[in-house]
Amino acid sequence: MNSKANNITRYQMLCIGFVALLSPIIRLLPQQLVNSAGPHAWLTTLISLVPLLLVFMLVLRFFKYALPNEGYCELFLRSLGKTMGKVLIMLFTLWMLFYTAFALRSAADRYVSTAYFNTDPKIFCISMLVLCIVPALGRFRVLGRTAECFFPLLVITLIFVFAFSFTDVDFKFIPPPTAAKPLTFIKGVPTVANVMSVAVYMGFLEGRIGEKASRKKMAFIWLGLITLVIMLLCVVTVGTFGETMTSRLSYPFFIVIRNLSLFNFLERLEAIILALWVFTDYALISAMLFAIVNNLRVCFNYIPESAESEKALCLKNGRWLIWLSAALVLLGALFIAPDALILSKLSRELIPGINNVFTFGLLPLVIIVGLLRKKV
Amino acid sequence: MYTLYISVQKRIGALLLVFSSLLALCGCNGSIYANYRELDTLQLVQTIGIDPGDEKKLRVTISTGAGTEAIPTAKISRESESIILAMEYLQDYSGKEELYFSHTRYALLGDEAARRYLPEFLDYIERSPRLRMDITPYVVRGGTAEKAISESGDKRYEVTEAITAMERASKRNGVCYPYSCREVARSIAEYGGALICAVAAKKTEDSVFVESGKLAVVPSGYGIIKDGKLAGYLDINESRGANLLLNQIENSSFYFEPAGLSGVTVLTDVSNTEYTAVFDESNVLRQLKVEISLKAGLVENDSLLDLSDPEVEKAMNRALSEKLCEYSEKAMRHSLELECDFMGLYGTLLCKYPSKLAESKESFMPMLKNAEISISADAKIDHSFNMVRPIGEGGKEGGDEQQG
């Protein structure tokens, strides 16, 4: 059980989920989604709601009778038994370690590709991880409150970018969808699902949320907000660059920002907005680190709640796992991809597949087993 | 004791944070950051020109915008194997710490460069960390970018200012719309064709603005881009026709001579172009009907026409409609002859007939070429400026009469 002082509110969790998800959204969605769904990427986002809602409903059902401060880990143990439960938690944790390392390396690549050209991405990997260890060593509530501050800032930035870039949008490049090729709309669904799956991992932190009420309401508000952001992102990038150009640019959204001009008196705002995107990586990597350490503590039979009252540099009660996880994430980030081309290949071919297997295959399976065994 | 230790530790931490933030102050930058530059050490490039050089080289010319007595305009030109190498070469000759390309506004492409190197240039712009994709490209019709940049203007008035002034005027007059590199690249990627504003560098007589013998940059219609390369030009009136078909006419002036009457000049208010297509059962385009509707106001007439006369009104409307059709037909003819959809008609029709075009197995341009195309215009001159009747008409001077 976690101490109440360390718990966050449901709204803070929504903020973490929103801010953290902006990182993979900007990295993957406009380009990869247009690659598979063409100019109707906005429609694919809507279609993606179907599988996402199904998984959401399952997850919500999973937590329906959960005790206060119970997350996936506790429910996995109840559903599958101690041994199988721990094996599954470990499996998820290993994948989450790999995914966090990949997210860290991708964030570093974004800085190199969009603003700090000819710089070694390792510098960004190290500095970003140092930044993310700080909240991981402290209380989870700090991350919640930080995300609460970033959330309005990033929403305002997005509104500002969308509003000013709409003048460049030509709707001729977003033709109405037809029934001629229905498969093209569905082809992009795994891409959207892959990005959204990050939010599913946040279920490992469910036990850190103080209030049990409004779980469903906040989950749907979050889903609605993210869907709206993705749809607008697709409309703005496809309308600005057309289908072909969007699919060949590395970070089309940042090029939209680079081209922003405020009535011809303020230009080249990309460095400022790119700096704001540090918050998204910070929220994503920190939250994932929290979740990974939380899982490892369960696996190694440590008591999560007492650790938070300890000093930041204390290694007792499994706190060494924070350093171990951070070190593994850093090692992964440094060696996962020697260059941007391999990173892009990983991002296109390997990561989405495994991610979707975990969140849309393994997780629903465990939930169904738990429900059938009447353990949850 | 332990509490005191923690308190001191926190204060030291806070002080370290405060001192580390001082590193961001500009005074520290020169010594700490390798990439920091003071503003006065930068040479801001405003216009860049591309021409073919000797052998397989490219010639890049730059202009730094209007100068002052103290800092005159810098115009330099160098050749190298690629744009970026030429830029680096230019840097050696600039005399400034850094040639700063991030705020470049215009790119002039010589006629020959637009025919040979446009895809390479657009590719460079798309990749470039220095240049923005929203800079406006211009083709120097029948000339070189180097000449247009180096010989236009004088110490006070140079090519960037000339293009800015011309750009605003030509957009307002409906002569040409300044498409950015992004729009050109997007159109080429989607439709295989695009339009780029064309300018001509012409010798001027002595004027207030430009010294005698220097060049002035004047609008010269559109350059037609097919498969990424310059394939021809639309003259000024054909450009107006293309703008009508593209639905982007603002306050454009049209001169025409109604049958039996003298010349009339009108200023357009609103225009709208509607496309109606007829497809056969296998979704092949058979007919394309283009209907232009336009409203305009009379601004000038050669022989004091009476607008209240219905016959005069009819004759004027008819003549203006014919003129609009003529210009638009010419632009359309270029598109069909070159088999190049530089006006993005495919996109326009795809928005209106998505299922028909999506299901059609034929390519768009050959289909359009074989289709029956009719362009009609319905122009209406529905007001004049300030005066209802011409001077001398009805025994009163204009301006006395009030409109009811």
C-alpha cells in the first residue's frame, strides 16, 4: 500500500497521460499514419477509437473491484497466481525498459534532427535521463504536480500552433473519404493504437492514484482530448504539406512550426516550441521509470510505500532498483540504434508490433483470464 | 544536527542552481557556447539566387537586403558543386563571422537553373536546416538570378525590397500569387506540376527609386513546372486566367472593349469558379464545365459611358465575360498542351467527385485532354466608384448626386 501523501489525483494522472503521450504522437503520427492511411489519417484516428475503447472498457472492468492503491501488478498476481503473475509483470517490465530506452533515444534524435544539428545524440540521452531520475528518486506526487503545470502550457502551445498554421492548410489536399479503398483507413489503426498504448502502461501506476472515483470519466476525457489532438495534427500536416510530402518528412509537425510566422514580425519559433517538448519526454520517461521501479519492487518483494519517505540517495528497500532501471534505460538508449536510420527502422517495424502485442494481445488476455477465474 | 545538515545541503543546492542559471546570460555566452554569435557579427541574407555555373557547377548569389551609408548592401556570388558548398565558399568571402541564412525571404532561380536544377533546389530546401520551406521562389524569365540580384537597385534600394513591393502589388492586382517553396513542392508531389512566379529583370530609365541603367524586377506571369522542371511560362493575362481557375483573384484590374463602345477598366470584387464534371459508367471524365462568376466595379472608361443604360451595362458585362473566358481558356490550353496539371485541377475535382476519381482507372491528365471542356463566365459590373453617372450626364457634375 502506498502512503496517501505520495498519491496523486485523477486529474494529475490525466495530465501525465496527456503530456507524456505528446512525445510519441509528434514523433510518429503525422508521418507514419499518413504513410499507411493516406490523406484520410484523421478518419483513421476516429476508427482507431473502436479497438481502443474495447481495451479501455476491459481495463476499466479490470479495475472495477480493485482495492484502493491496487495497480496492474496486484491484479495480475490475483488473476494468474503469484508465480505466473510475477513472470508476466517481469515480461511487461522488460518490454517497458526497452521501450523507455527507445523513447529516450528517439527524443534525443528529435533534438538533433530539428534544432541542434551535428550534435551527438548521446549528450541528449544522458542529460535527459539525469533530468528524469530526479523525479523518480523523489515522490510520485511531484511528477503529478509538474505534469499539472505542463498540461495547460502545452495545450496553449498546441492551440497557438494549430491556429496559426491553419492559414497554410489547403483542404484540397484532404479530399473526402470514399468507400473505394476502405482498407486504407484501417491500415493506419495499428499506428494510432501503438502510440495510445503508452497510456495503457500508465495502468501500472493506478495504485498511486488517491481517488477511486471518476476513473471512467477521466479516461474518456483523456481519450477525447488525445483523439482531437491527433486529428488536428493530421489535418494541419496533410493540409500544409500534402500526403506525399508529409510521408517523406522526418518531423512534419516541427517543420510546420519552423514555417510559422506571426504576422511577419516573429519567425523561427521552432527552438522555443522544441524546448517545450522537453516536458513531454520528461513526463513520459519519468512516468515509465516510476512504473518500471514499481513493478520490479513487486517482483522482488519490496514494500513500495515506505520507500518514498526515505532520502533521495538512500538505497534501502529496493531503491537501488531506481538506479538499476535508469542505468539499463541509459545503456539501452546509447546502444539501441547507432544512427537515425536504424532508429527510424526500429520505430517503423519492430516497436509498434511488440507494443501492440503487449497492450492489445497480452493485457486483454490476462484481464479475460482474471474475469473468467472470478479473481477481479 | 541532522536537520541542520539537510538545511545547509538544500541551500547549497539552491545556490548552485541559481549560479548555473547565470551561465545562460549573454555575457557568458561567448566563452561557454561554441555556436553563440553576437547579432552584429552576423550577415543576414535576404535573397539567394541560383544559376548554373561552369561545367557541372552551381552559382549561388546572395544579397543582404537594403544597406545604409555605414553598412552597404553585400552582394556576392560564388560557384561550387552544390548549393551548400557554394554557401560555404561565400562565407569565406563575406568578411563577417557568419552568413545567416535562416531569415532568407526570396530565392531567385535563373531561367536555365529552373529548367535544370529545380528538383535539386527543392530537395535542398526540404532538407535544409538553414532555410525555411516557406521562402518564395521566383524564376527570372529569360535571365539569370545573378544579374537580377547584382544589377538591380542601388545602395539604398535593392532586390529584396524590389521583390517585396512587387510581390504585394502583383498579388493584389491578381497578376501572380507568390507560391512558397513548400507549396511548389507540395503541388509537384501531388499533381506533377506547379506554378512559380516569374519576374523579369528590366533596364530602367532614371527614376526616383532606381539609378539609370540599373535593373528593376517586374512581374512576368508564372513559370510552369512540369515533373519538377521549368517547362514554359504563362504571360500576365494567362496568369490572370490561371488565377481565375484557381479561385484566387483578389482586386484585379481588367481592361476590355465592349462591342460598339470604347475601352473600359474594371476592378474585380468577388469571383468564384465552379467545376462540374460528367463521368461515364467506367468513371472516365467526359465533360468538364467551368463556370466563372465575377462581380466588378467600373473604375475607368474612355468615353464617359452611362451605366444606367441597360444596353451599355449588357454590352460591358458580355465583353468582360468574354475576356475572362479568353484568359482562362489560354491557361487551360497550356495545361492540356503540356499535359501538366499545374493548377491542381485533380485535387479540386477529387474534393467534389471523390468516388468517381478514386475509382477511375485512367490517369487524370490524358482523361482531361480527351474530355470536352467548356469555360463560361458570368461577369457583372454592378457598381462604379463614387459616381453614378458620368460627368456632364443629366446636367449635373458627378458627386452632387446621391444614390437612393
